[in-house]
Amino acid sequence: MEKIKLLFTCPHGGKEKLDIPRDRNNLPPYCDDEFIVNREIKTPELTESICKNIENLSGKQPYMIIANYDREYVDFNREELCAFEKSSILAKEKYSTYHNDISLKTNEMFSQNDLYLKKNIVYYPAITLKGWRVTY
């Protein structure tokens, strides 16, 4: 199926546990405002549904990256220092893989002809709709 240059990321809603839960006391003080361990409900299903609807309407498949890990262990929306317990090698690996996958998908989306555009892309949680974030 042909792809459309549209990437949906889903950093929360995963259920898989890792080795060491995040502990607010082990994170830098500026991480306090961002410390959330509650799991968002049905976020992966919403992401998949949106992508499927785009595919049905356009005949093109969006890119999609879904984190399958519980936010109690790793928060993919946070900078690395605030995202996981430093002693968790597994959480660091999952965090790095998630963000590397975003870079790889972005590279896949844009050809050499799009090089100028690609250099000017900034990816960060940008739009919030009733608690849902769309990353572009």
C-alpha cells in the first residue's frame, strides 16, 4: 500500500511492564511538573483507528509508531532525564528505540528531493485535543 507523508505517534497507553518503575524522588527537581504515571485508556486504539480511517478515505497508509510500555516505567513524551529511572537499562533502550523509530520514519517519509523540508521539521508534542496529543 502506498504511504502518505503523515506520522502518528502514540507515546502513552501501553500496558507492558518493564523492570524498574519511575520514582519521582530519583528524578531532577524540574521533572516534578511532568511526573505522571497514570495510563491513558485506549490511546493506541484511537491512533490505530485514526490511521485506518485515513487509509480508508485516501487509499494511502499513514506512518504510525505506538509505544507499548506502561508510563509508570517510561514516559516517552519527556526528555530523557525525566522519562525513566536511570538504573533501568531496559527503559532507556525502549525510550531510545521509540525516538529512533520516529527519526527513521521521518527519513523514510522524505526523499532527497524533500531534504530542505526535512531539515526544517521539528517534532514535539504540539497539539492537544481533549487530552490527546498529535506529534508532527
